[in-house]
Amino acid sequence: MTIVEVLKLSADYLKKHGSDSSRLDAELLLAHALELRRLDLYLQFDHQLSEDELSMYRSLVARRAKGEPVAYLVGHKEFMGLEFEVTPDVLVPNPDTEVLVQRAVAVAREAPTPLRVADVGTGSGCIAIAIAHYAQTAEVWASDLSREALEVAARNVSRHGVAERVHLECGDLLAPLVGRFDLICANLPYVAVEMSLPAEVVAQPARALYAEKGGAALVARLLDEAPARLAPGGRVLAELDPAIVGGLAEQASRLFAGSRVHRDAGGHERVLEAWC
């Protein structure tokens, strides 16, 4: 079978099994199996796959059809124009999170002096690394409870050459980080425990997804702790589920001088910003 024939069949198969991005999934998996760029699939559309290539590809497609994220199958994911290693020990970077990073970079670039930034619950390190990459005077301290996640983050820090400005610490929220910060960023677990999720989300680490109190518990704790850890004029950026924005925004209004909510590309309230 040729590349173009295999792509058609696998995209149709994945669509029948519930993928909303079946063609893209098929392309990414085939490019990975053949060790090609996606573009090369179409430059070599009449390439005949060997039995070994077909076997490997079929295995990947079958796993994807069962709900395994493409990023785990291929081992990487693009975020903010940068490529990150991804394993089942970390959340798959989500485009919704780019709203938070874009705002953080804007704040850092507008600041008259280099900022000290905290990234709480760093996972793969994608937030910390993207901020350091696009705001090249910022210095970032990133924390996570999971040592396995921090090992992935460390490899990503090295890969992107930001080890001098991104520092990784193991611990709960802000506890392992020393000093005050100009900006605290967080993509903490915010999914309600009882919420039903798609299979490809359920396949990701539960500790990085779910939080008590309807998903608000960890962000609420961070908002309580943040004022004592912010430098004068400092601010917090926290990604949220739109369903819990209202209560957390009300909490922020009691604890901070001001706050606002930023919407994601789909128009949903996604990132809470609060400042001293």
C-alpha cells in the first residue's frame, strides 16, 4: 500500500473511533512510523510501505483508536511554536494554555527590569520554557510534585538551551521556591473529580487533571498563598476551567488590588489574572 492509500484508510478508521482530528492524527503517526516530516508524506505519496512499516503503523493507529494521545505515541508535542518531549508522566501541552503564556510574555517584555517568574505545576516545563524563550530577560523557577514530570521538564530545558534561566524544584505549589516573584503562573489541576472526560484526556496523569471542590481547590490555595510571595506590583496568571472562573474571580477580588479574566481562542473564560 502507498502512503496516500494508507492515510485515507487510517483517517477513516480513526474518525469512526471518535477522533476529531483523524486526518492530522493519521499523518502524525505515519510520519513518526516512517521517520519523515509530515510534508514529506505528500512529497513521497506513492511510496510503497514495507510490511514492517505497515505493522508498526497499524499498531500506532490501533492505540490511537483506543484513546491514547498522539503526543504519547510519537513522544513530542508542539506548543507556542516550540517542540517538547512528552511522556505519560506529564500532561500533553494544550493550545488553551498559550493564552497564559502570551500574557506572561507580554508582561515580561513590558517590565522595565528583568522579572522573577514562578511556574507552579510545571509538568513538561512547556510554560516555563516558552516564557524564557520569548522573554529572554526573565528568570523562571518552576515547581512540580512529580519527580517523573521534572525529569521530562529537565530534558526539555536542556533541549531548548535555557538551563541558566529555568530552575526546577520538587515540591507543593510555591513551597520549594525561594523568595518573592514578579509573576506567578500556574496551570494546576482544575477538573472536577466527578467530570466525564474524553478517553485521550483520561489517559493523562490523574494527579495533573483533577482537583477537589469542583476543580477549584488547588487554584484557590495558590490564590491564598500568592500575595505573601509576590513582589510589589506582582501578579498571578492561572489557567482555569470556565465553569469555576466565577468563584475564583470573586476570591481574587478579595485578595488582590485588581483582577481580570482572559478568554481563549474559542471565546471561553480561561485565564485569571490578579495583581497586587
